Amino acid sequence: AQKVTQAQTEISVVEKEDVTLDCVYETRDTTYYLFWYKQPPSGELVFLIRRNSFDEQNEISGRYSWNFQKSTSSFNFTITASQVVDSAVYFCALSERGDSSYKLIFGSGTRLLVRP
Amino acid sequence: NAGVMQNPRHLVRRRGQEARLRCSPMKGHSHVYWYRQLPEEGLKFMVYLQKENIIDESGMPKERFSAEFPKEGPSILRIQQVVRGDSAAYFCASSPGLDTDTQYFGPGTRLTVL
């Protein structure tokens, strides 16, 4: 069965520190998509990235970077030089190609607090 | 280009009343998903709809909950005879179709049942 685990419930860092949010997934499908979403205190969900299972190349977008490793079923998210505005709950999610509805399976989220 | 719109943003109901949550997908999107987020938890899939069709309702409670996406107008999530346990944030997401798997979320409706 598919499952997404975000073992870190809450992380607190001081501004300018680097922080890595862990995501481990389980799936029997060979074709799947992985996502990260950000939920700031205002409550909306903001799409950050989508990665398909055939593309293990790491991605960098400004201060954000993602490390996808199929061998360990992990899709970790690193924020470099964190800022107070990064404070939010971050969700990792999985969508399987073999699932006709392509529904998202979410992890329980990691709450990141960046202190000034 | 407007994003996914949901209304109302906040809804308060007393036990036993009905709650109607509306979702207008992004322009050009014909696929709608509903998710529920209980306090301090992640999002859980409820239902997936295309215009006039329910495709997957495996996450919907068997009773009191229903969803529709008519040919014209927004998608509606309807909860009859609400109970306190229905208090949650309900999010709608839309996508253009199966070839593009990214779902874009609306701001959510926070339902409080007194």
C-alpha cells in the first residue's frame, strides 16, 4: 500500500541556518509522482515541486533544493539560509500512475519554525 | 488567471444542520479533488470528480457526505446533519487532466460545528 512518512513533526531553527525536511515513501507502482506543498500560517496550500519517478536528478530553486533517491525511497527538501517567512507546515505527497484517480497521499507534515 | 476558488472561507454550523462547500476550479481545469484536513493532521483524500461524474469516492464517509460537479457551476461538497467530528478544513484542488498530475489547491473552507 502507498504511504508517505514525515518523521519530523516539528523543527525549530534560527534564521540563516540550513534545514532539511525528510520524506520517505512506500509504493508498489513503478511510475509515480512526488510533491512538496507548503502551508503557511494563513492556511492555504502552496505547490512547491513535482518530481516523477524516472527523474532522479536533484533540483534547486533559489534557496530550495530537493534530493530524490529511489534507492532509499526518499525525497528530502532542504532550505538554505532559512528565513522567518519559511515558517510553515510542509507536506510531502505521493501520486501513483497506477491509481486511476491520481489522488495525493500526504504525509502528516513537518512544522518548521524559523526564529529571528 | 484566477486560481482555485472556494467559498465560504469559514462556515459555522450547529449539530444537525447541513453544510455546503463550493469549489470553482482554475480556468481550463476539468478535474476536481476534495481533501479533508483534521486539526494537526495531514490532508486525506475524499473524492475525485470530473464534469458530471464521480470517478473515485473511496475516501468519502459512507453516510451524510456527497459531492457533485455539474456541467455548469462549481463543485459542491455537501455534508448533511453535521456532527462535531466534521469540524475540519476542507480543501479543493483542480488539475487540467490526467496527463498533468499537479493539483493546485484552493484556500480551503474551515468548517466549525458547534
